Amino acid sequence: MKKKHLIFAVAMLLALMLLGLSCGALAEGKTFGVLSFLNVTEEEDHELGSIRQPMREILLLDGVLEEKESNVPAGRPAFRYYDSLNAMLMALQAGEVNAITVPYYTGKYLCSANDNLMLTEEYHPEKATEITDWALSLISSGYSFMIKEENTELRDAFDAQITAMKEDGTLQKLIDEYIIKASDGGEPIAIAFEKFEGDPIKIAVTGSLPPMDYVAADGTFAGFNTAVLSEIGKRLQKNIELVQVDSVGRALALSEGTVDVVFWTRGMSETIAEHRHAHGHPSEEQREANQRERLAKMSDEEKAIMEKYGFPDAAMIGKYVTRDLPAGAIITQPYFSDFPATVTLK
């Protein structure tokens, strides 16, 4: 086990092993642990797998994703839902699930922190094509700030700063340093917040998606969330106060007014969000035209996959991208996107 960046979840796993709790036999069949969503039932999320499966097959076909040899059984999995990353990791160690599904860079971070874990897919962005970019955009989640629906002024202020940070390159620098680099190893560092006059903006963070959302075992806020919010606070000339909440308690903390903003909510990927901002929501006729154009660019093997599964309809895509958005809340534009990956024991 590496000594650096031991997150709380890994420390809990070690504690279990030191207490002598042995790993049980892997569950029969194939069961994956998944973080619960705020706005969709487990049954609905399972139905939305009809979006994920064909997109994943295209990514594997074209080599953007490469399956690695692992102990995970073949076949489509059943899913078991958890309210925290810690709970999922303990379930994996105990043999309650064969693997867990997490964002890719979270998976890389976990595996760099724990030599007993491995990603079951290797990502090859250099092999991307227009078609694989489309496939990846449909299964990726864009991460946004969640705010009460009546607080559009604060949403717009955050949106303006996210746009400015994208345009001047600041956001990409933070992603490179605190997500991409950190996922390969290294302790996420705490960032100082400048102080300003006036009441603070209270921001909920969970620590459930390192290195994006990270809280160290001693309660220190660090990593990407700290860096992004420090920059936004500086640009807005506002004090930022971070409040740790459970992942499942994000919506409640917002609705009850404990916090003004929730650091992350999963929504549509940046690619889809940017396209809709530029072109609006496509009509049914436009969607059909887009599908015909996309099919014309596909290889015969890619076409066969789409003929097997069909293109997802607008209602299904809409439900997929709002799984983490409860009633009474609005979100900013996404500031980062990531796709789901699978982590298992070696």
C-alpha cells in the first residue's frame, strides 16, 4: 500500500483487514456497486443502461476503451446502490460486489492509492474519432454546481466565472494539476481562501469523489474542489465557507438552507451542454437528421451496434442527464466531465 494520499475510504478498508474481517466469496453472477442518484430510482437507472451499453461497445470496438484481464465475471451486471464511496469500497473488499463503478479519474486515484485495486478498462484518448467522442459524451457526466431554483443570480454569477475560467485557461490548468496529475499519485493539497467583507457563500462538499471532491481523513478540504472554489471566491470577491455533507444529503442540505451551493451534481456532459447552448434543444426532425448523418460516418461494425440497440430517444437522454438533479434545484454549466469506469480487486 502506498503511503501517500491515503484517503479515508482506504484507511477504513485497512482497518477492516486489521480487525481480521476476511473477504467473503464474490457474489454469484456479476454485481456492481454504484453511487445512488438523487432523482432516479434504482429500477429507472437500470433501464437507462440501454444508453450505456451500445456506447460502451463502440468505445471498445474502436479501442478508446480496452478491457484488461480481471476476475470480474463476463456478462451484464446487476447493480447494488450505495450512498457513499466508503460504503462501496467496503462492499468490494467484503465480496458483496464484484466491482464498483466510479468516474474514471476517481478510479485512477483509488488504484494509485491502493495496490490491491485495479481498473478493468484502459482509456486511450489518442484513438478518439468523431463517433467515439459522441459515444463518450452520451455516457459521460458533466459536473456542475447545484443551487436553489430561486437563486438564479448566484447561478448566473457562478456561470460567468466558469466561462471566464474556461476562456482564460485557468480551469484547464486546475484540471490538469488537481485531477489528471493527482489521479496518477500524490497528496491533494489544501488551498488557502482569500478573505473578503460580507457573509460567506456556504458550499457543500462530500469528499466522495476524490480527487475532484476530496476531504482528507483529518477533515482538511483539499484538491480540485478547493482550488476551483478558491478561484471563484477570488473572482467574485466573496468569502467561501466549505461544509462537509454526506453524498446522499446534498439535496437536503441545499433545500434546508444549510448551504447555498452544492459542489457537484451530475448532469449532461460538457460536449452536450455546449452543443445545446449553441444550437438549442433539437427538434425530433433535427434529431433524426443528426442520426442519419452520424450513421453515414460510421463503420459497418459501428452501424451493426446501433442497429442492434437503436439510438436512445430524447426522453431517455433527458432522464439520463438529470438523474442527479432533484426538484427545486438548478445547476450551472458543467466545469468538468468524466465517464464511468469499473474498479475491482486484483
